[in-house]
Amino acid sequence: MKLIIISILIFSLSYSFGDHISFAEKLFEEGLFKQSIHEYKRILFFEKNEIKRRDLILKIGIIFRENSDFKNSEKYIKDYINLSKEDYEKNIGY
């Protein structure tokens, strides 16, 4: 079991951010919404850049909507709006 976890960790660290995004996008394009959401959430967990995090949150919300999961879609899109508002307020000096 430890070997599997270590292998997954090494494998995941070897991919760049762009590779993970490409993989998640490919899953989405193939209609594998749940798997795509899982990948985007994983990317979001490790992402430190606020702008990228905000964009990932929006993407997750859109995928939930495509999958007809409107409750989760609304949650993520509201989070995106709140983060965008906070970013806007920071930029204008609130």
C-alpha cells in the first residue's frame, strides 16, 4: 500500500500544472465530468496562485452545470463571484 501511495505521489509531482490542466480538460471533452471535476479539484488543492485558483473554481462550477448538478454548480460559481469581487476590491483600494 505504501508503495502505491509513493508511486502516485512521484507520478503526480512529475507532471506540470499545464499537464494536469490538459488531462482534466481532455476528461471534460470526453464527457467524463466526474473524473474531470476530481482532477480540477486536485489541481485546486495544490494551486497557490489566487487568480488560477479563482479560474479553477469557475471551471469546476461550469462542469457541475454541464453534469446537471446545479446545487454544486451554484456553490462554485458563487465562490468564484465572491473571490472576483474581493480581487476587484483589492485592485481599487477597498
